[in-house]
Amino acid sequence: MINSNRIVPVAKTDLLTLYGNMLVIAGTTIAKVDANDASGVFEITEGSGNMIASEPVSTCDFGEDVTAAVLYFIPGYDYAGFTVNGVAVETSGATVDVNSVNLYTATLADGAVTIAQVGF
């Protein structure tokens, strides 16, 4: 619905879908990944390239068959970080603010995970 100020509110979609659509419009090839359960636990066992988490991330494990990937994500309030092949890794880059609003990337390369905030 357009209001009297001719503003179309974002009311029929969620923030992650909106972010995903903006990435596609910007020309980014991206795949959606789903959590293993309702608590935001992700296990990425295959694939590479750009991915977006379908819900806020609590933890994410990049399995042994994933050697390079970029995961776009919003951290959950219980965000606990990333693992590689089940082993906790200390991430480098940006500090994750667990306000569940900011979009981040977690880039896996050479067994290390680097975090960056998307946007400003």
C-alpha cells in the first residue's frame, strides 16, 4: 500500500529475502542455504561461491568439501561463530554486532574465515 507521502513500506517480505533480492539485482549469483534446525545452526557440506543464510545464524560449519565460499548472513542473538570441519576457528576482520540487523559476509579461504560488514 502506498501512503500519502508516496512511500511504499516494506511489509510483505522479510529482511533476508530483501537483502537476497538486492544482491540478485546487483548481479551477484547467490544460493540460499537453510539451517539444520530452527535454532540457526548451519552446516554447509558442499558447494562454493556466494550463499545467503535463510535465517539468522547461531553457528555455521563449513564442511571438508567446502574449500572456498562467501556466506552472507545476519547474526542471531545467540551468534557463536564459525567452524571449519567441526573445529572452531578464530575469525578475522570485522567484529560481529549481534543486533540481528546488519548484513555480514563470512569468507572461507585456505581454512580461515574472514568477516566483513556489508554496507556502511
